[in-house]
Amino acid sequence: MKKYFSVYRRLCIANWNVLMAYRADVFMQIVSSLAFSVNHVFIILLLTVKVPSVYGWSRGELLLLAGVYNMFIGIYHAFISRNLNHIADEIYFGRLDYVLLKPIDSQLSTTIWKINYASLIRFVFGAGLSFYLLHDMSVSLTVSSVVLFFLFILLGMFLLYSFWLPFISLIIFNPRLSNIIMLLYQLTNVSRYPKEMYARLPVYMVAVLLPLTLIITMPTKVLVQKFSYSLASELVIVCLVMGLFARFTWKFALRHYTSASS
Amino acid sequence: MRYVRILALHIQDVFQNRGRSFVYFLMGLLNPILQLVFWSGAIAEGGGNGALWTFREMASYYLLVTVVISFLVVHIEEDVAFLDIKEGLLAKYLLRPFSYFISKFMEELPWRMTHGFFAVVVFVAFMMWGRISFPLVGEPTRIALAVVITVGGLFISFILKMLFGLLALWTTDFWGIWGVEEVVFWLLAGIIMPLSYYPSALAAVAYALPFSYIVYFPVIAVQGSLADIEMIRVIGSQLIWILALSMLYRIVWKKGIEKFTAVGQ
């Protein structure tokens, strides 16, 4: 365990040095991250111009959902998604060998190698927006609700990672599908809308996407005090199942990896 | 003729990568569908008339947006910026006796055709499955005008995205510009909802910029929501944008190519 902490500390420093080497790019990345953050808030504002509430969510709550989404996705893009994006390229170009030869767990090394600090600006934006909205809605935060909120954010992070990894593993079987990672970025948008929205659709159409609908809805419900234990247990069970499934598919796919000629 | 041969080769390439092509198509499909689901709930909760528009109008708009995005929204800027400029592949194009601009157009066209085909299949399937009849332009003259607007949208989209891609000649990294461009395009092209439902100030900005001529106007032209005179006005505006962007492209290409170092930026 100590070895992993040491590796991660060095990776944090190395990624920070890379960031500082291209400062103009950092500025553009921050602008870009902010643009994506504002984008979703704009979408909700536009969609709710004439509709005060949808699916039992008021306009303020939908904006809060957008704020929490930005907090969540800021952390996810900073610490996880770029690694999975990178691994798709490594498989496509046949360079996965370098990852597999490292003396640490392959799944972990594919997850922690790259850190995109600029994405954390989305977390800051989302946190600011959420605080403002909570104050506006006169919702008071308690220590337990904040702890529970971050616990669900972490669970959501694990769930989204477990959702992405089996798709990445698929690329080992068909490297030409490396653009599936772009589709995963789009699929993550499913979590930006309330879970109740998908209840109207036939289960066979959205069954695969249902785990994603829990990711943002749960922590947001904690903030607006609509939290329920049944929904929480649903999230924990889905996390466990998806986590095990992701680990199994990754190991299974690696057994079929045939290096650069695959 | 030589460009037709290049096109034929790229068509083969796209068919070889049909799975990849389908994944790209799904990416364009997802967001309009999410908005359609969002609105369908809003309309249902309002008893069918509480929102801005009816389900039929909404479904027609978002499905046509999917078709138009698939046919017209070019993604060549990523190739230009990341592969050609950042990784230095532009050098091979410069050594060939073909125009870079036309070569890239021939590369992109088969992708647009394939995605458009997938989108039309989805559109027809939805019409048959949902048993919904959508308003579509009917008279031959108006169909011809709608086709001209659609083709105009493709040209604007292509030149604009080529211009964005060439900006990588001045920047080390393109991710930042790409992100801003994506967001601005999303907001101002009419993908989120029809521009006529936007707040007036934002709608005025959207009408003034070229993005709406790539998605919004082709969609409402195909829907038959534009009067003849408005269609001609849109074509006129598209021509002005094509000319202006082409001139800008020539300037940017001339200035930018002097900065290209052939081994990646």
C-alpha cells in the first residue's frame, strides 16, 4: 500500500510539472472547462424558461443538479477520465504493453497515471453555484449532510468508473472502436438529468443507462433533504455489482490482449 | 477526376471503419434524444399544453436535428489540429499535388454520408414505430430550396471547422479552443431548442452568427416552417458567410503555414 501512495505522490508532482510547462495551454484549458460548466447551466436555464418544474424538480433544484454535476465531473475529469481516454489510445496504437509491464496492478496503473488539474475549475464553479443556490433556497447544510454528500460523490465516481471500464476493455477485442471513449463522455450526460426523467421510458431502452441516473441524483437529493435509505442502498448495490463486473471484464479482456498485432 | 478517386478511396476507408462510424453517429444522437425525453415529460406534466410546443413539433425538431447534425456537422477540426498540425502529418499533404482544403473535404464527405444514412434510418424507424407524421417540406420548388440551404450548411460547417483546426498552428494545444468552440456551437446552432424559443437577445446573437445556418435553418427549412422569401434570404446569408469564411480561410492558411514546422508543433 505504501508503494502505491509513493507512486501516486510522484505522479501528482510529475503531472503538476507538465501543467506548468505549458502555461498558455493551462489558461485555454481553464477557459474550456469553464465553458463546459456554464454550458449545462445555460441548457437548464433555456429548457426551464417556460416550465417552472419538471419531474417533481423545481428550476432551482435542476440548477442545483447542474452545480453538483459540475462538482462531480470536475473531479472525475481531473483524476480518472483522462486515464481511460489515454488507455483507449494505448490499446489502439498497441502500446498497452508498457502499462502491463509496470510492477503495479494494471487496472490501478491505467486509472491513476494522468491528472488534469485544470478540470478542477469545474469543481470550484459547481461548488460556488451549489452554495449560492442552497442559500437562495434557504436550505441549511449540516455536517452529516456534507459528509453524506461527499460519500455519495465518491460512490458515484466509483460507479461511473466501473461503467466506463468494461467499454474500454471492449477496445482490446476491437481496437478500431477506440472512439467509444467519446461516446462514454456523451453517455455521462445522462446523469445530468433527474433520475425520474427516465422512468417514462421503456426499461429495455434505458436499462444499461440506469446506473448513471443515480450518480448525480443521489448527492443532490442529500443536499435538498430528499434523501431516502432505499435509494442509497440501491446505489451501494449497483456500485458493488458494477465494480465486480468491471474488474472481471478488465481481467478477461487482458487475457485476450495480443500486443501491437491485436 | 483525381478528387473523385480520392473520395472513392475514403469511402472505402469509412466502410472499413463502419463500427467506428456508427459510434460517432450515436454520439450525435444522444443529446437531442435526451432533450426530447426531457421535453416529453414537461409537456405530459403540463397536460399536453403547458409547455412551449406540442410533442409532434418537438419530436420532429429533435429528430431532424439528429439528421442534420449527422449530415452537416463536420468534425474535421480535430483531424486538422491534432493529427495534421500537432503530430506533423500536414507535411505529407503539402508534398502532394492536391489542394489540402479539397483533400480534407473528400476525407470528411464519406463520414457525413454514412452518418446521415444512419440518421435517416433512425428517423424513419421512429416515424414508423411511433406512428407519428412529421411536418416536412412538400412542394418541389421548396424542396429544392431546402436542399440548397442544407448544402450551404455543409459548406459553412466545413470551412468554419477547417478554420478552427488551423488555429492549432498558433497554439501548442487545441483542447481549450475545441472546448470553447463546442460549447458556443451547442448554444448558438439551435441544438438545445429552436432559436425562436430563446430569449430575444440571445436569439439575435444566434441569428447573426454562422452556427445557426448549419443546424437551425436547415432543420426548419426541411420542416417547411420557412416561407419562400425567408428561404431565399437564408440562402443569401449563407452565401455571404461562405464567401467571408473562404476569404478568412485563405488569409489564415497563408499566414499559418509559415509557422508550420513539419515535425509537430
